[in-house]
Amino acid sequence: MKVNLAHFFSAALLATVTVAGAQADTPSISAIQKLAKETVSKKIDAPTSARVEISPQTLDPRLMLPNCISPLKVELAADRPISRNNTVKVSCDVADQAYPWQVFMSVRVDINFPVVVPNETLSQGTVLDKSNLTLRYIDQYSLNGQQFDDMTPLIGAKLKRRTTKDYPIFAANVCFVCKGDQVSILASTENFQIKTVGEALQDGNIGEQIRVKNIRSNKVIDAIVAKVGEVRVKM
């Protein structure tokens, strides 16, 4: 904690001067911590599904702050996005007050996101289903790449590599259509729909374009992965 000690030592030796007719308030440690927490909270940009924990620095309860004849000013010490560790400036700075003061305190922010993980170590080629998946809240700084916050789209997908228990399943580690899989090829317009069977010649995730061989005609086409076991082509 960074504290302007000169102001506090002076305040301990001299009586606090207040403006005539003004009401001076002595801010409590708990009030300062609450204000710091509220200030940081307003700056956090996180989805409602995330778990956010804000932990203001614990100040020494013996700290005696001078009175303040105006509302405390609480602000972030630096104009930057909220990170894991943040510094908040709490100050009482009034022109007519003899002993203005300020306190710098740290505020820790932990944001955890719901992520789909295996509930046991799974080997390459494992077909994912509700029995081997679960949701776990993981710290944002431990996440890299594209994860999933809903297990429903993953049902039926296959793992491309071994994944350990409680480790996030990344999009790069699964295929919704895998090379060699038999897939449904769907071609449609506003007026009609054609469905046939094909063989995937590449791995692909939802929204990706892959090469598919039409089993009936042996023609190789480009198709977009729509879901597990299904691709679509434009007419």
C-alpha cells in the first residue's frame, strides 16, 4: 500500500481544520474498501455467466485517517482496462481543508469463465457425450484459443488428441467431421432439398470448408460443416 505518510504524521500531531459550518466525516477502513471495490466493479467487462471476485487490499485497522469535509474521491490510479491487479486512489483533497490526504490501495480481480472439460482423461478418437464432459470455471488467464461454454454442440464430436481431466477442450483439438467419416451431404434452395451420402476427406469444425467425396457419384466437392456428421453445399 502506498500512503502519503507526511499527511498522516501531520494529522496525528495537529488538530484537523474544517471549514466553518461544514460537517467533517472520518472515513472508516471498511467504507474505503467498499468504495474501492465498487469503483473497480463498474469498470469490469465480463459476461453474466462469468464468476467475478473482487478483493480489495486489507488495510491496517490501526490506520487513523483524518476527517474529510467532502465526499471521498475514488478512482483508478491508471487509465487502463481492468487486469488481475489494479491500483485505486482514494483521496480527500479540498482547497479549504488544511490537511488533504490520499491513499493508494491494490484491488485484485479474478474472473473465471465456464468451460467444457473432460471429467476423466480421454484418449484420441474418443467420441464426446454428456457422460464424459462437465463444466468447470477456469481463470481467464489460463485460457488460450477457442473453448466451449456449452457441451451441447460437442456431443458426437471426436477428440483429435489425448486430453487430460479438467483441461479445457479447445476447438483445435476436436473434429465435428473427421477424415474418413461418412457424412450427410445436404444441398438446398428455397424450393427443394437434396440429401445424399459422402465421405469426408478432411477434418473439419462447424463453419469450416472441407473436401467431401460423394459416394454415389465419386465426385469431390467443397462443403461447409454444419454439425456433427453433416455438411452443406451451395446450389
